[in-house]
Amino acid sequence: MRGLFVTATDTGVGKTALSAALAAAMAAAGQPVRAYKPVLTGLDADARGSDAWPPDHELLGSAAGMSPEEVAPLRYGPAASPHLAAALEGANMDRASLLGHAQAAAAGAAAANASLIVEGVGGLLVPLTDDYTVCDLARELQLPLLIAARPGLGTINHTLLTLQAARAAGLEVRAVVLTPWPQRPTAIERSNRETIARLGGVEVETLARVGRPARDELARAGEALPWRRWLG
């Protein structure tokens, strides 16, 4: 299967923007692409607040030319980790159903001869069920990993810990992507990029801030990344 699994050092660090930018860039280049998010939480209006960006499954669906429901078959209202969000809604979410949905997404991408962009939920050790994490799912899908991380203060520790967890699980990390990367990075941001690359022994790329959730803007940002090489 050809594709990439996009994870992050934390929630809210740009993982969805990175996933959507990759999907939009591939689509704009004529590369068939499918997007998949195993579980989506936080759909309650009061949980999302007045954020102008659409929910993750809508943004990814727009970028990849899919319906939001195809992107994220499991969706919950509470803004909580997946295992808690499902429990709060009285849903029974287990490893078998999660893996079944993931395998269906992979089969759909293969049938369309498309690359599959999987956006995880929060970081690698976020529990999807009581005993099954994002890392466990990534390991079963066997896709190379991209790690979205903040460029500023505090990112070195978070990123190196995520790298350590990924490699301990046998996952192949293609790159760390710092986002949003400013037009004029500070000395701290430039140093963070160099330090993560050096201490983590990993390629570190950057994704510029995307001003609005428009497919053309996402595609322009994504095209600056070496996604063709990452796909192999």
C-alpha cells in the first residue's frame, strides 16, 4: 500500500493542516489520493467554538475529493480522547471495528490506485480504546510516518519523545514537519529545526501557515514538501 501516516507530538499542532496540504497537493498534481481519519472527536458545536476552519473530516474530504463520511466513519461529539468520547456517547468501539474500517480505507485506496493519507488522532500514544493506541494502528497499517510538530519553544522534547516511541514500535519515520513555519523564523525556531534533525537523526521539513481552508492554498503549501520522495 502506498501512503503516509500523519501523527503529531500533541493535539492542535497542525496535523490536519499537514494531512490536507499533502492530499490537496497530490490531487492538484494528478496523483490519485484518498484520506482517512480513524476516529474524529469534538464535533459538538460548543466544543469547536467559533473556529473558522471546518471539522477535520470536511477539510480532508475537500482536499481529497471525498465525502466527509468516507474520510471519518467513526465520529463523536465530545472533545475528548477517542475512548472517552465513545464512552460518553454510549458507543462500543473496539480494536476489531477500528482495524476493519482502516482496512476498508486501505482497500479503497488500492482499488483506486491511490495514495492513502491517514491522519491519526492526537499523538502516537493516544488511546483509541482502553487497550489500543494510535501507535498500535499505525503499526498494523505499516505506513511510513510523518510527525507534525510545533516550531517554537518546547518542541525539541516533545518531538524527540515521539521519535523514540515510533522507532521503539518499529515504525519508519520519513520526516518531522514543523508547522506553521513563519516567513521569518526566529533564532529559536531555526535552532529547533537543526537540533531535532541532529539529535533525532531525522529529516526535518517545514510547512508554511495556510491562511484559509481553501484547496488551492493547501495545495500550494503541500507542493513545497517532498511528498513524491516520501511516497517512494
